[in-house]
Amino acid sequence: MKLPDKGFLLRVFIGESDTRNGKALYEEIVLKAKELGLAGATVTRGIMGFGATSRVHTAKILRLSEDLPVVVEIVDTEENLKKIQPFLDEVVMEGLITLEEVRILKYRHSKE
């Protein structure tokens, strides 16, 4: 897959304990992105954060949280990212979704 120099970064901020159909929500989002043929997706687990409720989630030993922040990032064209937005509207009950323009410097597979 070839991406243009100008792309868009879609970020989904959720909690790691968020689920859908018995699976982690971040996993469902990544699998949906793959099903739709998007360029790729990355999930990052945060060590500390808070959201709309202002409740702090942390990985500190004395305050071990079972709901650490998770960010799913997907970079692709704006047109391709529109394909996943209805799914996200349906499944993200709590969280934040952002979209921003990015400059793509390189997107290659090792066999290209």
C-alpha cells in the first residue's frame, strides 16, 4: 500500500477495561481497521491518565489501576479513515476520538 505525503492520524483514547462482545475494545478497533483495509493500527498502554470524569488511573504499585489509559492510533488517508468512524461512533461509549492532519515521511514494508 502506498500512502500520500499528506495523511491523517486518528486517535482513540479509551480504557483498557473497555470491552465489546467479551473482547477488549482496543482489540476490536484494531481488527475492524484491518478488516476495512486501513494502512495499520497501533495500541499504546499509558502508565497514568485521566479523562472526562477526572478520575486518575495509574500503574503505581500502591495505586494499581485495572483500567489504565489506552490509545489506538491509525494513520491513513482521510477518506479511508471515514470508513471506521461509524463503527467508532457505535462502540466507543466513553473516551475521546481525535483526527489531525500529519505529514507522512515513510511507510514501507521490509520487502518493498
